[in-house]
Amino acid sequence: MDFFPKVVASVASLDDAREAVRLGADMIEVRVDLASEDPPVLVEKIFRLGKPIIVTIRPAWEGGSFRGDDAERLELFRKLIPLADYVDVELRAGNVDEIVSLTEGSDAMAIVSYHDFERTPSNGEMLDIISRCLEKGDIAKLAVMPGSLGDALRLFEVTLASKRPVCTMAMGDIGAHSRIVAPLYGSVFSYGYVREPVAPGQMRVDRIIEGLRLLGLR
Ligand SMILES: O=C1C[C@@](O)(C(=O)O)C[C@@H](O)[C@@H]1O
């Protein structure tokens, strides 16, 4: 295996971030849209834990809880980027290019993401989505909802066929195994939870680590 996938803990509090470190997460995704604490204060506290940080401000129209407008979200990203190793922005965001451009001249990389909570697109559509994400940012992320194991299998095919770096996951109960299996096909990150899943089918991060070890990926 020419790379080792990173296990990302999705958190919205300092307590969960501390637990993520204890459970062995490699990186911490701060879901700013789910946090109750002031974002710059929270991200600064989590930054001090010493793990790479992904800043995500997921809008309601793509499954998150942020209800501000594009300008407000852009400003929040601008404030948080100095502490971020990665920012996650949706391919379909109206100002995706503006948000990605905030990373230029910073240490942060841009994850350009696409979530389909209803279905698993065709292989051609998924490859096209990944390609468009990589045109805009540094890492492509694709999360889909499988209706069958065959859909999950197609996601693995697409992951294997994709240019790097790509992060993929099949959500829901049918797709839960993808948290451990997708990295085998080249997914560079696997997202898990600490206390409660933030997306359908997420596993707790220590379980992902255990599974990756069984596959010789840790
Ligand atoms: O995009 C993703 C993936 C995710 O939706 C998941 O299915 O684990 C969890 C989100 O927090 C993250 O930003």
C-alpha cells in the first residue's frame, strides 16, 4: 500500500475533540455549523490539541446546519483559515472558488466536497463530480447514499479509478463498511464520530482504526 489513510473525527466541541485524540484520531474535523461555542474560540482551543484540523461549515442545503448567507460563511472561513490545515467547501457552493482562493498563500488545503443523501449516481457521474472537485481544490470528497451493496461496490470502483487525492464514503447502514473498505481502494480520509454520528453510517473513530489495522492499513 503506497499510502496510509487518515482517520478524521467529526466534532463540534472541545470535549469531543479531546476524546477524539484519546481514541486515536489522526485529524479533527471541526463541524462549525454544529458547534454552540463561538467558532474562532472553539477552533483555537482545538488547535492547541496539536492535531491537523479540517474546518467545515456545512450549509443546510447540503445536509448541515449553517443558515447564514454566502458572504457570512466566507467571512467565517476567512477568520478560521489561519488555524486550519484543511477547509471543506461544497462543489455546489455559489462562491466555492472564492472560498478555495482563501487558502492561497496559507498553509490550508481545500477539500472540495459533494454529498448525495438520496442516491448513488452513475459511475460516469461520480467520476465527473470527482474530476470537477479536483479542478477546484486539492482533495475531492464524494459521499453518496447506496441503495444496495452494488451501489457501494460501484463507489469502490470509482474510488480505485480516480486520480488522487480522493476521499469517498457510502453513507447509511448499507454503506457503513465503506468507512473501512474505501481506504483500501484509495480513499485518503475516513470520517468517524466520537460520541454521536454526524452523518448516516458513521462509525466511532476507534472502530475505524481497528478495521484499518485488520486490513493492514495502519
Ligand atoms: O463530508 C463529510 C463526510 C460525512 O458526511 C460523513 O459521511 O462521514 C461527515 C461530515 O462531517 C463530513 O464533512
